[in-house]
Amino acid sequence: MNAKDSRGQAVVLTVVFLTVLIGASALAIDVGTWFKARRALQAQADAAALAGAQALPDSTSDASTLAEQYATQNGGALADSGISFSSAYTAHDTIAVQMKAPAPGFFSKLFGLNTVNVEAHAAARTDTFDKARYAAPIGVNIGHPDLSGPNCPCFGDPTTLTLGKVGPGGFDLINIDGSRGGVNPHTLGDWMEHGLDAWMPLGDYYSDPGAKFNSQGMQDALTYNIGKELLFPVYDQVNGGGANLTYHVVGWVGFYLTGFDARGNGGTISGHFTEVIWQGIQGSTGPNAEDFGARSTQLVN
């Protein structure tokens, strides 16, 4: 083989290798583009499922509408055929969405590769929760007629909650952070205004042994929340007394505050119980909390 033939072969091999290298690089770039499109579509599917779950288990029709609207608002497209419902713990408590979207390549078109369709699947469930975030420190007795009366929980009926002594030295103010003893009035007011910025699980909680309904922080917090929804812990029994008095919290209930008269050792708050979708963590083996209309949505797939 002469030098001229060798140079010719080298040129051919170089062209072949460059073609393969360029093709591989182009495919790598496009795979990255497709992966990015897949992640974006997954985020849309997650958001659509969570939005739809807010209407469950009451209305699958409303759930479908919410999921489709949310997908559209986020730049996606979701058809009825991509939505299904199932029952994990209660009827129609879970919504699943299946979304597809084209993810065109750029360099790969040079090599005859067509547009790739990426897919994403998400499922979300609505249920009671075992841990709540941003709960307020006022306890509600499970024996309230709008909670445990015939055909209840009952929502929207005007009612008044009495704030006062539950036992010797105890008031309907709960140390929702799990601490024992008196809570700083400023902290208590902050819990009342914004809720506890931590997860509050079911279980026993000490009462705040002081009468702090008349503190400026509590008054300001109650005023701030008029016309808003709050989340109150619900207890079924009280044990002990004084600084050892505890509430056994079994669930949570939404309360729409319309007014208050809280001062000294007691008082009242006015409003009505309401169904709410709240920030909570559902139990991993089914609902453990009592159902008082407070639910959370959670991705389950």
C-alpha cells in the first residue's frame, strides 16, 4: 500500500469517526433536552394532580376541572382521558393524571430522528392527616354539637366557642409545640396569628396554665384573623390538673372567625366550622385522625 492510499483511507476513517462523534454529541444534547422536558412535564402533572385532589372526595367532576385548568395555566394540556380516580381509604379519594407532550430535538433531526413524546404520571390523595402545620392554640372539645351531633360534623352554622377553664388551673389554650408550662404571651400571640410553624402530631399536649386571652398579642392576633380560616386542634379528653393538665388531641377542624370577646379568664370567639384543605402529613397506613373536615393533599405516586 502506497502513501497516497494510506492518506485516502485516513481521510475516510476521519470522516466516519467525525460523523459518529457529531451524531453522538448531538444525541447527547437532545437527550438532555428531552430529559429537561420530561422533568417540566412531571412538575405539571404533580401540580395538576394536587390541584384536582382538593375537590376530592366530594366531586370527581370538580377534581377533573381543577386538574385540567391547572395543567393549562402551567403551559400543559390534560384531557379527560388522562384523568382517573381510585379509592385508597375512602371512595374517590385519589386522582391520577397521565400527560404527554412533544419534545423536539434539534441536532438529531439531521440524522432523521423525529420528535420524541415524553410522558409523566402523577397521583395525589386527599385525606385526614396525622400531623398538622400552622395550627392555632385554641382547643375544641369533640363534644361540641356541630362536631359530634346528629349528621355532623356540620359546617357553616354560626356558633360560639367558650374560652375558659377546662380543669383546675387550665384553660382552652394548648401548648401546641409540646412544651410544658406557661408560654410567653408573645409566642402564644404568634401561634394565634400565624399558626405553629412546625409539625404538630396527634397525641397529648399540656395546657397553658395562664389566662392570656387578654394579652395584647392575643387580642391583636384574633383581630388580625377575623374573616379568615384557622385550624384548631380537637381533643376528646382532658387529664390531670394545674400545670399537669393535658389535652388528648385526636384531630383538627377548620374554623372561620367572625368575632371575639376574649378577656380576663375567659371569653368567646364567634364564627363557624368549615371544611379546609390544610398543610398536613397523612398517615402511611391509612387515616388515624378523626374526620372533622380538615384534609390535606399529598402525592402518592
